Amino acid sequence: MDLRTVRTELVGSTCVITLSRPDRHNAWTGRMHTEYRWVLQRAEADRAVKVIVVTGDPKGGAFCVGADADALSGHIAAGGYVPGTPDDIALPGYGVNPAFDADFAYHFGLTKPVIAAVNGAAAGVGLVLACYADIRFAVARAKLTAVHGKLGLAAEYGLSWLLPRLIGLGRANDLLLTSRVVLAEEALEMGLVNAVVPADDLMAHVHSWIDEFLGPVARSSLAATRRQVYTDLHIDAASSVHEARRLLDVHMAGPEFTEGVTALRERRPPVFP
């Protein structure tokens, strides 16, 4: 694919996906969505990739400011929503669970952790993208907002389902009903982001965090745990316990469990392939 709005870089075993429309503050378009899903699918399939990081082009001064204003005007002219994506758009994460087979919810069907490095404003669909990541790091004083209320729209892309599960109903309503702007520091207090980092240190912090905390974790464990977390959002507690018991037998029969136990007994870090 001829990538014009997204670029990728492999840093060790981490695929960094950068939203890159700097002249428009990395605003989202149908083309960007198409390219993002294509590179996400490739990263998911690439055995060299263990973790995926999504960030914004720093030249754009933002993570993603939401839907491009020109694209929004196009919806008015068309008299309704026009996705601007082709029929043969990539389907990363699809086919795992029908509950995941939708825009942005497809992240739940991936096997690899997705980290959002929010290096500036995340508005509208930019906030949606960040919220569908597993972990969010933001630069100091980054602005986050849902936006939809000030455009006369309903909450976008399942954000009304996801935000209450991330930060609780009261705080979610605060953000969704008002579309107000919150800075990264308040977002940290809410639990919307996991850490606030000085702008110059963001990517170094993200890579260091990955190395320290995800480096010692087996890929099979990351994949299984993500699947459990997002599947369990849709089922009852007993079903979760039964599935965990089934997975226990599966993983205990594998070489990574053997290595983990051996490393524990030998009091050393595990070495996973």
C-alpha cells in the first residue's frame, strides 16, 4: 500500500505506528483509517513484532485532533455519514469474537498489546483510538476531549460503552455529556491515562516501560491475557473462571511455562523465544 498518512518503524520488537498528517494536526480521514488498519494487520502478522505503539507525528503538534474538518463538511454535503474507506479494507482483529468485529473494537481481537503514546491533543476519534489501546501514556498538559457534543453528534465508536469501563460511570458521564477538555494531569487522576511524562521523554519512557515490564512476559501469555480481558468484558464471572481453567491446561503443556518455572526455581529472569 502507498502510505501517505501513516508510517511505521520497528524498534527492537516494537512496531511504532505514527499518524502523520502534520499540516492538519494528524486529523483522521478515511484514508488514514484505511492505512492504519493495513499497517496494524501487518504488525499483528509479523512474528518480529511483540508490542505495538501508536503515536502522532510530532511535527503535527498533536496525537490526533479528531476527524478532519473538510471530511466533516463532506458528511453534511452527503446528508449522512460517509466512511471514506474501501470495501476491501484490512480486517485486523476480526473473526475472533463477533463482539470485536467493528470499527476500533477490532483492537480487542489482536494478540499483541497496543500502547498509545499520546504526544499532544487527542480529540474525538483521536480519543477513541487512545481509549481502545491497552495502556496510555500522555505528555504533560496534553488535551483530551470527546468533542461530539459540540458537533451535535452522539458519542462515537462505542465510547459510551468503553469509557464507563475505563474510568467509571460518573467520570465517563462527566466527559461524554459535556465534551469538555481535560488535561493529561486530570486524566491521570481519573485513570484515563496510566502516566504523564515530559514531552521530550515520552517515547524513551514508553520503550523503557515496554522493555522493563513486557520484556520478561511471554508472548503467549500476552496474547492469552488480552483475549481474556476483552472477552471477559462481555461474559459473566463464572464463564471467565471456566475459560481460565481451560487455558491453564493449554499453557501448562507449553515450553514457555516450563521455562517460567525453571527460571523461578533458578532465581533468574525467564528467557522466552
